[in-house]
Amino acid sequence: MPCVWLCRVHALEEQLKDQETRAEEHLQEEERRQRDLLTRVEREKSSEIEILSFRAQQLEEENYELKTTATRLRSHSDKLDEERQRMTYKLEDTSLRLKDEMNLYKKMMDKMRQNRLEFQKEREATQEVSPTLPISCVCVSMWLYIVCVWLCVCGGLCVCG
């Protein structure tokens, strides 16, 4: 029996060695796969970091351009606001001057109507007093009234009494 047991022990030892060898080979294969996987993951990570770094740089450049554009647009907007304000003041000033000119025009027209009526009354009175008075005297009188109206309205000087 000792031979059977001895053969059995040798067979079991041989089997154990085979299992150890296979386990060692399997372990080495697993380590190689893990190293390959780790290398691939590191390559992918490195590639992704490079892509993200490039994208971050692009975003920083875009941000700088947007800030520059915003500053330029803000400055342009301020200039336009100033111009609008100047134009508003000019418009208000022009409106006031137009209103003054319209009032002056109305005064002139009223004064001209009044002078025309006075001239008409004077002419009728002159015709009644002296129907033979030459027309040239009437024309001179009319021109004097027109000049008087102009002086009264424009400068406040009245020479007609």
C-alpha cells in the first residue's frame, strides 16, 4: 500500500504544482490585463485632460472677448445716451425758440392788422379832407406804417407816436 499512497501523494503533488503554475499564469495574465487597462484609462484620462484644457483655454479667450465687447458696447451706449441727451436739450431749446418766434409772429400780425385798420381809417379821413391828395402821399404814409410796425415788433422802438 505504501506504493499506492506514494503514487497518490506524487500525483497530488503534481496536481498541486500544475494548479500553482496555472494560478501563477492566471495571476500574471490578470496583472497584464490590469496593466493594459490602467494604461488605456490613463491614456484616455490624459486625452480628456488635454481636450478639457483646450476647451478651458477657448472659453477663457471667449470670455475675454465678451468682456472686451461688453466694455466697448457699454462705452458706445454711454456715448449714445450723451448724444440723445444733447439732442433732447437742443430739441427743447429749438421748441422754446419756435414758440417765441410764433408769439412774435402773432404779435407782428396783430400789430400789422391794427396798423392796416388805422391806415385805412387815416386814408378814408384823408380822402374826406382832401380828395385831390395825390396817391404818392398815401403810399408814403403806408410805408411809414409798415416800417413803424417792424420797428415796434422787432426792437420795441415806435416812431409813430
